Amino acid sequence: MKLFNNVLLRVLATFVASALGVIGAGTVAGSMSGIEIPIWFSAVMGGVMAVAKVVELLALAFLEDGKLTINEINAAFQQTVALKNVKDTDDEKSS
């Protein structure tokens, strides 16, 4: 149950992070095309697309052997967002 809650919270975080990033793009696209795109719709579409990608990766990992390991779960989320490696790369460049 703890693992399920962790995955659920990470999916929610993926939705929020992606939704916030798409709000600006939806606003710009709407102003350039002349088509009114509500901000909430842009946010929902961005969040749904990111969550769908994570769920797809989790499903593919599950199909492989019928179980999900913590490494497979982490890999699915790393395909979407890889911020933790940014600091490591910056440290290497400054050395």
C-alpha cells in the first residue's frame, strides 16, 4: 500500500508540474491563432498527457514480467522529469 501511495502521489505531482508548464504555451498559442483556449483546458491537457506517458511506461514495465519493481517505477518517472541529474551535471562542469 505504501508503494501504491508513493506512485499515486508521484502521478499527481507529474500532472501538476506538466499542467503548470503548459499554461503559458496554451495562452501564447491562443493569442497567436485567434482561437480562445481557456487556461484551465491547457493545464488539463498538459497534465493528462504527462500522466498518460507515465502510465504507459508503467504498463509496459508490468507487461514485461507481471510485476513492477521500484527501479522500474523510478525509471518511468525519470523518463518524464529528470531534475535530480541537473545538479550533478552542473557540479561536473564547474570542476
